[in-house]
Amino acid sequence: MGYLSLNKISTIMKKITILLLSAFFQQSYAQDDLMKMLDQEKTDPIFTTATFKSTRVINGQSVETIAKKHLDFRISHRFGALNSGFTNLWGLDESRIRIGLEYGVTDRLMVGVGRSSYQKTYDYFAKYKLLRQSNRWFEPVSVIAFAGAYTNAMPTSPSMQFFNNLERQMYVGQLLIARKFGERVSLQISPTILHRNKTETAIDENTVYAAGVGGRFKLSKRTSFNAEYFYTLKKVGTVYVRDPQYKDCLSLGFDIETGGHVFQLHCSNSRGMIENQFIGATTGSWSKGDIFYGFNISRVFSFDKSAKKTHK
């Protein structure tokens, strides 16, 4: 009986040893696979592309930048209000235009300049890519820093008097944070600070605090539906009070990509096409029919000779 008991114990010990060795090797293989995955993430990240079709969601900037040695020629057009009636052809008789150039200095840095017919405003800006969404756990979103400046070139008048050139200057700073969910949905938030050295009305604040929310839903390979809303802080006690005539900007539209062009067709309660206008000076109201139809046209040109050789 004693011998049989020892034999049984020996058999049991062998089985336990085999189980422990199997568990050990399985764990070792699992650790090796995990290390390989981590090493692969470090060396071969898969970056998210085409969060938006253009460098603009609609009016506001998107997290997209122009590729290195590429130039984007942009034309933006805004008509009059739809509630202006038949005599004004529901706004089509009126127009404002902006022409701009945007250039990719590197794949992370782009710069741009533009000229708007409204208030004969010149704008100049830079966008820098701080973080790009990828398959790595520490890059769940894309983050862009945006800084711009604007110069009102209108002649001084009784309604808007400028006593020096500094009063004509305006500045904006934004942090653009976006994530692409799957292939169809992209969302972005844009905390914003806008400063005007001289405001259009005496009771308006020089500095405007705003938060933008934008999104894109992909309808097909070349089309998408876009929406954008900028909330501006109106009042904080009696210290910070904005002119009540200014409203939040809401815009809806469609993006259509046709080869080298991107067409953006949209409606908005703002006729402004740059930040100091659609964030700081929107007066239209959707409920009253103050809706402005407009479009952006983007055409990108490549000056990268190495890329051209690669395509041949």
C-alpha cells in the first residue's frame, strides 16, 4: 500500500510539473507576443489620414495641414441673406470673397495668407501639428496649434475711426483637437481666444473666449456632411459683457472631392470667412432667416520634385 501511494504521488507530481511548465511557456510566449506588439507600435505606427477633407471644417480651421512643399490655392465666397427676398434674388446679388494661399513648410508646419473683401482684411497664420492620431495608445487624437493675425485695411471713417495702425490689428489662438472614429465619423473641439485691439462697437469686449465644435460624416468616398458651431462666452457678472447683437456661429454643409479640388458648399448665419469675423462679429440668426449661402474651393499644387519622380 505504501509503494502504491508513493507511485500515485509521483504521478500526481509529474502532472503538476507538466501543467506548471505548460503555463510558464504559454506565459512566456504571451509576453513575447506583447513585447513584439509594443516594439511594432514603436517602430511602425499607423497614422490616421483624412480626418477632414480640407484644412477647414466649414469656416473654422480643421486639424488637417498641407503636405510639405505643397501649395493650396483657396477661394471662399459668401452671398447675401436668404431673407433678403426676390428683389435681391435671395442674397445672390450680393457677395463677399476671400482669396488665400497656404503652404506646407514641413509635414507638421503650414503657413497661410489671405485677403477678404469685407473690411479689406488681410490675414496671416500658422498651424503646427503637435500630435497625430495613430494606432498607438498614447496618440488617440490629433492636436494642432493655430495662431493667426488680421489687419483691417478700411479707410478710417466716422463709424470706425482708427488713430494708429495698432488699432487695426486682431489676433487669435486655437488648440484644435480631433479624432476620427472608424471610416465615417470625425469630431473636433476648438478652444479659442480672440483679441481685437479695437472693437466695432464701444460696448463690446476686446477679448472673446469661444469653444468650437465641429464634425464630419462621410456619405461616400468623395462626399461628406459637415457641421460646425462656435459658442462664445457672453457674460461673466458685470466684468465681462459682450455686445448682445453678436450671436454664435452655426454652419452646415457638404464637402465634395473631385480629384485635385475640394468643393465645400454650406449655409451659415455668418458672412465672415475668418476668425475675427465669424467668431467675433456674427450678427445673423437662423430663426430670422439670416442665412448666408457660400462655398470654398481648394486646389492643391505640388512643388515636391522627388514625389513627382516617384509617380513616374
